[in-house]
Amino acid sequence: MRYDVWMPRPAYREAASRSEPVPFPEAYDPVGFVDASGLEAAFHAGQNTRIPWNPARPTRSVSVGDVLTAGTATWRVADAGFEPIHEVSRHLA
């Protein structure tokens, strides 16, 4: 499955990394995608452990506060695991 990876815009990065409310998709930019069998695999594939996953941003790793989307499903990378986002364009908390 393809997971699109979204990163908070600079003004929102610190807040997103602290799990403060950040509007999605308004405060995010798409930064690439990974092909994986599930969320954990997508997170792992989004790390730069072996080869860069995103040639446009080769030093970028998936981090807390980032958002993964697959089809109409959306998740925020949390401190531990993933938080589903049931309504796009709502504030994340």
C-alpha cells in the first residue's frame, strides 16, 4: 500500500511534535511517499536506516507529528504508535 507522508510547515513543527492541536491538511506539506504493508512498516520505511526513502529530501525521516495518509485513511505519528484522524481538516489533538 502507498502511504503519503506529510510534514508540518515550519511554523507548526514544534507544536506538532508536542502533540498540540495542528490543522490538517492546512498546516502540512506533502514530502513524499513510502510503499509498505502497514503503518509500522511505513514508519520503518520512512527512516533513513539503509537508503534514503525520498530522493527529493534524502535526510528526511518520518517523525512524531507527521501525518501518513493511505486512500481516505489518515493517521498522525504519535509519541507511541499512530492516532487516526477521522475528519480531515479538523484540529489534531
